[in-house]
Amino acid sequence: MESFSSLLRTASREHHEEVRGSAFIGDLLGHRLGVDAFARYTEQLWFVYGALESGARQLAGDPVAGPFVRPELFRLTALERDLEHLRGPGWRATADALPATLEYAERITACVRTWPAGYIAHHYTRYLGDLSGGQIIRDTAEKTWGFAKKGDGVRFYVFEEIPNPAAFKRAYCALLDAVPADELERQRIVAECKRAYELNNGLFEALGEEFPLTA
């Protein structure tokens, strides 16, 4: 029988490829967008992770979602430090969530309130993605805009409290495999994982419309 972590990985593979193939990310990684686009993306992540980490505090004692609340993953403080570097000390006064970002954050919050197992799907798609593909974005940003290696501007992508990402991912997959859910509930979580990718793609599409490719 396929493990739950493998089921999630297999079911989300197609959606993950869609994220990697998004025009906005392609333009960002292809050095075709300016630092303003990178800053705007970072700003949107702040709203998404605000929902994720507010939810983590609320679900810390939950028997299903609680084991996934790992402070070493938290990104909000790093995002705020990055935004201060990118936008200046007054960045909060101008921070603005795109409608697609609000939809994404609101779905996470809804899972926190009514369905902790659904929260796991969002936790999985975001944090494990950051530990993996996010490193490509960091490297590109450092080379393109001259940020200090793993310094201000890209601290979101630096997991200082996770010295061995591969080992951490293995432990995380073990947590997924131990989720107390029957087959029907696991299929619902898989569906929510796909929804999380779709919401993330919607965010990229909105950013792509705001930053169309320029010569």
C-alpha cells in the first residue's frame, strides 16, 4: 500500500510542474524582471504566511495538525526582515494583498477554523516547497540583485534552524504517514493539497498580470 506521503507527492506532481512553469516565476528566474517584482512577491508571501503561522499557534495542541507545528519552519520574522530591506522601514503602511493572495490566505484560515487536517495540506505544499525549490529563487535573487548570500532580502529562504534539510524532510514524511485519518479523509487532504497548488498558481498569475514581461 502506498504511503500517505508518497500519495501526496504523486498527486501533487502535475500541479507542482505548473508552478515551476508559471510565466511570472519563469521571468523572475530568467532575470527578466526587476527587484520590484521580487519585492511584490515577497510581500504577498507575508500575507500567506501570516495565515499559516497564526494557524500554527491556534493548532499547536490539535491531535491531527499539532505535530506539524515546528517553530524551526516559521518564516514570518524572516519575511518581515526581508521586506524592511526591500521596501524600507515603513513597508507595513503600504503592504497590499492581491485578491488572489487574500483568497489563498482565507482558505488557509478556513481550514484552521473548521478542518485541521486540511491545514496540513497547505503546510506541506508551502514549507516543503520552500525547503526545496525556494533555494533556486534565493540563488537567483542573490546573483541578480546583489543581495548578500543568505542575507537581508532573501532570509525567507534560509532555514538556519534546519541544518540537514534532507533529514528534516524524511522526518516530515514520517509525520504525514502517521496522520490519524482513514482513506476517505486522506483523499480529502490530497484534494486540498491540489487546491493549495491551484491557489498558489492563481497568485503567480496575478503577479504575472501586474508585471508583464518587458524587453
